[in-house]
Amino acid sequence: MRGSAPTNREGLSLAQCKRCAFDLPEGANYCPKCGEYAGKSIVEEFEVKSDELVKRIKDIIHEGNVTKIVVENERGETLLEMPATVGVVGALLAPWLAALGAIAAIATRCRIKVERRS
């Protein structure tokens, strides 16, 4: 059947990995093929002025339990998408903060989407 989700022997729908489309075992939190997190996540959105952007991103990273951060402009166009694991290693965070500074210079308002593991 075209467009339907794959099913197991009992006819139950199987979840697929977002990254590699591998059929995930029932209840899996990670893809056994590529390691992508497959558990449930929550997405929060924040509207910030450009001059508050870098500070707010730093605060979000320090809160922890964040898997991905996306920064969009007023029109909803993605300006930056960063894995939050970068924040764990301070030296890796510097280029991302420089990019955020450049974004703040050209945008007036930004929307931050934060994906957290539930």
C-alpha cells in the first residue's frame, strides 16, 4: 500500500528513524543502525530581539537536556541549525556563537526552536 507505514508480523505500525529510515524495534530510544535519538522530544519556541539572541542561546545550552537548536528569522527561514551537543565542549561552541553574532547583526527579531528530550 503506497504511503502507509511499514508494519510488523502482527500488523502493528513500525516507527522509522528520521535520519536513515531504518525500521525501529518497538520502544527503541536510539536507532540501532545510525545511533540517532528516536525517543520522544518536545519542541519549544521563543521570540527574541536580535541583541538578546546570543545570551538566550547560551542560557538554553546551560539548561541542559537540549538536542537541537534552530534559529529562524521573522519570515520563518532557518538561519542556523546547531546540535546542542556542541555546547558540551566549550571550544566547539565559539564558531557557533560567532555565527549567532552575525545573525544578530542582520536580523531584528528571531525565533528560537529548542528540541528537548522528554
